[in-house]
Amino acid sequence: MARSDVQLMLDVKGGDEASFSELLQRYRTPVVNFLQRMVRDRATAEDLAQEVFLRIYRARKKYVPSAKFTTWLFRIATNLALNSLRDGRYHHLEVSLDAPADENTAPLDLPSKGRAADERLMDQDRSAFIRRAIEKLPEKQRAAVMMHKFQEMDYSEISEALGCSESALKSLLFRAYETLRVELAPLVGVPAESGMGKGAEI
Amino acid sequence: MMCDKFSSEWLAYIDGRASITERERLESHSQVCAGCQRRALEYTQLWRVLDESSISEPSMGFNARIRARVAAEPKPHFWDGLLPTPRLALAMGLLLVLSAWFARVPVDTTTAQSDQDFRMIRDLRVLENYDVLRDFGALSEIPAASPAQKPATTPPGDDQRM
């Protein structure tokens, strides 16, 4: 039976390096993907993910299982990502609808009235389109969606990681999904409209 | 247009955390409300679409770099546990400063002096002896010593005075 995150972390606290490797293996992909969505840059995301795990390791002696491990992990990741974005080092990485997000993807093809939705979507990578729609969200909305949708964390965990109340989080998430619903209208199956809460952030 | 009264409940509907009752209420409302029916379909579809978002694995050297950084971390020593935490160190420092400050406050010596006087008064025999010895005039009442009683080692000056 697989050991729980808390048990693994307690073992790391006790000096078991193998447990740290197991935690690393368990969460490296979610953390890197989370950070990649946050800072919109693969290399930076990996650097920050390294820092996240290093901070976990450094704090092992003081670890107290007062909250879920993932809450702690993503709180560190969120803080590091927000700090990096606020530092201004990655402002040049702001996503543009006219420019490719990275060298491996084609420029985003904006929905135009003259083309059918199916035809447009055939020309572009659906996954990249979705990813960029998420990356367009304001920072906090982006972090909330990543933890809510992709990590399936509870509202209480996410609100703790983001340092806001649960009601504020629900409002944040609702606005984010409303924005995504409009942005991804070609995939969702309805024409894009100027939806409520678009781009708004609490 | 979605009904405002249900707007806050759609989140739980989207993520599947709504109770069966809540879900049924939203769905039954959607059957009579075209706007909400459409919104329910869009959210359901959106949830599926987001699952298509690509997940990328970290680079090959990711784990190796982490392990190298972990290995470079200073190893804990057995005395680390003995070192006080910052809070404890601060508390101890404050205690030390307070102790030093109290030690520098001048002590009230009048109390000590009173105690000494009291002890002297209590021992009356000492006082009596002290008074007698202090009054050297009492020695003049002693009769003058006869020459026979003179000590053999009387200095020459004393003979001339007698």
C-alpha cells in the first residue's frame, strides 16, 4: 500500500532520503505544469519547481502535519510563481494572442466570423489553444483553476494556498470559468460573447 | 442569460461537488430555463475540454538536478537539536538583559544599616562592655601603684615623675 504524503514527509523528517525521492516523483509533474501555466515559460517553471522541492527539503525538520501536504506544496509554488511574476523578470513572457507561446506551437488563430468553428479548430492544436486560454487568465484565477481543475484540491485547501476566504475563492473560480467558457467557445460549442467577469480578478 | 440566483451554484455543478439535491435542482431548473440549460451544457463541455490541456513531463535532468542540490545542502548535526530556536534565543536574551538591568539598580543600604544597628542593640552585653571601655576616666580611680608594686621594667622616665 502506498504511503500517504504526510507519512512520506514524516519519513523525510526522520532522515529517509528515499521518501523525499518518492515525493519528488509523485509531484514533480503537477508542480512543473502548475508553474509552467503560472510563469508561461518552461525553463523558468523547472527552476521554480526545483526551488519548491528544495524548500520542502530544507523545511523537513520543522514539518508538522497540520495541513495536507499538497496545500503546503502548492502554497510554496504559488508564492514563488507570484513573486517571480511580480519581480518583472518574466514580463516579456506575457502571452500574446498574436504570438506563439513557445517555439513548438503555431501562432494562435483567433476565431473569425468568416470561418466555421470546425474548420478553424482543424488548423490548430486544441491542446495549445486550451493551454493558452488558461495562461491568459489573471494570475490568481490561473492558480485557482490549476489547483481546482487539475489537482482536484478542496476549496479549503486552495483558499489556504492562495490566502483568501472560501467565498472569495468561489467567486474567483466562477469568474475564471466564465472567462474560459467565453475564450474556449469554439471548443465548447457556443459562439464567444462578451461574458461576465471576463478577465476580472478579485 | 443565466439566472442570477443560480450563478453561485454552478461552480459545484461544474466540478461535480454539488450534492444530488443541488444537482437535481439545477437540472430541473435548466429544463424550464433556456439560458441556464445552455449554460449547463457549456460548463459540462468546458470541463471535458479542459481535460485536453496538455501535460508536459519535466526534463530528463530534473530529478538529477534536485538530488544534486539536495546533496549540496548542509547536513544536520546532532547538536542542531540543542540549539535554541530563534524565539527561545530571543526570550533568553531578553531575560539576560533584564537580569543585568536589575543587577545595576542601586540597593537600598538604609535597611541593611538598620539591621546592623538592631543586632548591636540586641546584644546588650557588648554595649555595656563597650561603654565601660570607652569611658577611660574610670581608670583614674584606680589607686596609684606602690613602688614595690612597680614592675621591674619601669622606664627611667617614670621614676623621675614619682
